[in-house]
Amino acid sequence: RWSIECFFRQAKDQLKLDGYRVRGRRAVKRYWILVQLAYVYSMFESNSDVSDGLDLLRKRKGHSLVEFIYRAAKQNIPIDTVKKQLHVA
């Protein structure tokens, strides 16, 4: 039972399980599946716990963003174009 309590606490605190704004049964189910997938994926990536996995994934995302902007600057792509591409992604 304690491991279930820990899962829900981490899902609420770190994956914002308690912050969803959907009402339909199907939408709630889909959101629940996404939260569980994110939980398992973050544990898998870090070979540790959820917090470490989420930190690792957030760092990777930040690095990818920096690399994307750097490549765009090297190719002389206008900043407005880069901003539009970031909003689409």
C-alpha cells in the first residue's frame, strides 16, 4: 500500500496529476494513461526514481532547445521564424 501512496504523491507533485481539467470519462482515462507512461518512462531513463528521471529528461529537452537555436543561428534563420517553429513544436 505504501508504494501506491508514494506513486500518487509523486504523480500529483511532479506530473501534475491533480491539475488536469478534463471531465469526460474518455479524457480522464487518456490523461491517466499519459501520466502513468511519463512516470514509467522517467524511471526507465534514469534507472532510478521519478525525480531523477524527470530531471534528466528536462535537461535533455533544454539541451535540444539550445542546439536547435544554435543551428538556426548558424544558418542565418531569422529569429521570428525560429520563434514560430518553437511554438509549433
